[in-house]
Amino acid sequence: MRLRIVFNNDNKGGIVPFYHQYLISNLMEELIADLPAKFRNFSSYNFSGLKGQIKVSREGLQYLSSKVTLVFSCSNQEFVDAFLSVLFRKEKIKIGELILIPDMVEREPDMSFTEEIKYVCIAPIIVSNKAIAEPDGKRFISPFTDEFSDFLYEMTISKMEESSKFPSSELSSFYKFQIVPDKEYLEKIKEGDKKFARIYPVYENGSKLELRGYTFPFTLYADRKVHEFVYENGMGAFSHRGFGMVDLADHLQKQKTVPYNFAMII
């Protein structure tokens, strides 16, 4: 399921870094440490950066709105309820200069998937992993190459296997997987002297990695179950660190959110 966690902003005008997923990730780890033991090492979730009315400054992103939203996605409802229980026990949390007060949770409607869907990136996609030497992690891989699609296919199937939700016979049937970048968008980015692939810091097990992340619209051709998994769990590596969250480019399919009344189980 995909949720929107809404906070009241108690420090309007506060600034957070342009890339602040690592701050949210640190907060996630602190909250998960207070969960039951079976969830202490749980990492099958994904999240966005903070959403709100933003002004770009030299120091970072200045949040001017009274409400700030975090998109959070996870397919394990028991974990979700436990996590929200701990979060909403907090009177306030701090991310950068923002002082945020947990307010409410909304659930986005379940999506209807086809085998061909165009996505936009809410967070950069990491086409690498911690097992790769850092210089290789920074290497640029053209999104138009088979290598790019193959790398993401292997990571997606690996995560689907780790979820224990798909038998090996079914996983082997998910051989169709092709990413087609939005060529027009990338040409405009190039003409505007902008970048769609940057180096991002990734913090894992106390170590800092520097890996390349990609942000661009693309069409994915894959089985419907693969689409559903990618939508809920993110694309690429380090989803639990705030990377790889995608959204459907066509918002017409989306309906209004509904309140999510989670069980305060902790």
C-alpha cells in the first residue's frame, strides 16, 4: 500500500538540504529500533522526499507551507501499523530545520496495472549496489542500453525473491522487462544544460557510499505483478534509504485519497 503521512510544519521557512533522504532514513531507523524484534531488520519499504510548498535557496529547500507530506510505501500492513504507532507517539520530529508534528495518514487508492506503464521518478534510481566497488558505482550507464535495463531487472527479481511472495516458477515467468526512457525529455534536459544523473551519498551500515542516481521519465514493459511490486517497493537499489520511488505519469487513473485509520498496536 502507498500512504501519505501528513505533518504540521511548526517551523515555516525552515530549510532542509536539497537531498535529504538520508535525514529521513536516519529517522526511520530510530523509529524502527522501537518496533518489536521481528521488525528490527525490516527493510522492505520505500519513501519519497518531503513534499510541500518549497522555495529553492542557496542553502537548500525552504518549506513555506503549514503542511508537509511524506509518501511512504510498504506491502506489509503489520509493519506499517507498528511503524505508524511509534511515529504518532512522537510529539514532534526534526528533519533539517523543520519541526514536524504528525497529523494524519491518507491511503492512496490501489492502482490498476497493465504491461506497459509510463513512470516518473519521485526519487533517484540507484543502478548499483554496495557489493560494487565505489568507482564502478559512480560509472554512468546510459538508460538507452540493455545494460541499464538488465541491471534493474536483476535487482527487481532479486528483491521479489527475497520477499518470499513469489515461487521460483513464477519468478522465472517474469522474463519480460524493458525500460524505454523518454527521449524527448532527455533531449530537453541536455539542451538546458541540466543533469538527470548525479552522484548521491548513500549511508549503509555506518559507511558512506557515493553512487550514481538517475531521475527521468520512462516506460516499463513488464508483467503486471512486476509493475505492482516496483510501485510498492521502488526501483533499483537502496529503496529503504529513500531511493527509487516512482509514480505513474498518468495521474488520471488516481482517485482521491482516503483516511488510513491504522491500529495503534504499540
